[in-house]
Amino acid sequence: MGLVSRVIEQSGIPTVTLNMIWVYQRLIGMARVAAIEHPFGRPYGDVGDARTQTAVMRAALDVFASAEHPGQVAHLPFVWPEEPKETKWHPLEPSPIIALIKQRRGG
């Protein structure tokens, strides 16, 4: 989404990206980021949780409305209801991109 938002921004249309790996926003060039600490594949909330999904969408739109400049990161106040070590949504093996990043860092 970061590359897409950058291209859209270059054509004069402002964007905001809901992002779980917001630390990379400057590397990719995302203009405005609504950072959220949710698991991959569930940025808006759990399946069937319309209340949280609606709240996350509204919060991301608030970031869009209030962002004063491109490059701004706003951390949304949502907390996933389970501890990461107790969830079943996180794969046992890291994704290829995470494995590559760890390999390049020597970890």
C-alpha cells in the first residue's frame, strides 16, 4: 500500500495508510500513516467485530483529516485483546520478508 499511496500522492490526491509496520513508512514513502498494533491480516479488527472495524476506520479517517503534513505518523489507541504469545493467528515460521530482514541484520 505504501508504494500505491506514494503514486496517488504524486498525482495530487492526499492519502492515509493504515499500517502495522509503520516504522518503514519513510523508507517506502507513505505520506500519512495511521499506525495500529494489530496482527497482520487483521488491521481493522477481528472477523465479525463490526464495532472495532468501524472505530478503526473512523480513527484512520480522523488521521487523514487532521494530518498537518505528509510524513506524519499517528498512533491509533487500539489494543489487540490477546497477548501475541497466546494467539493462534501468528504463524510459527516468520514470513520470507521477516526472515530476510533478520538475516540481513545478523539476527
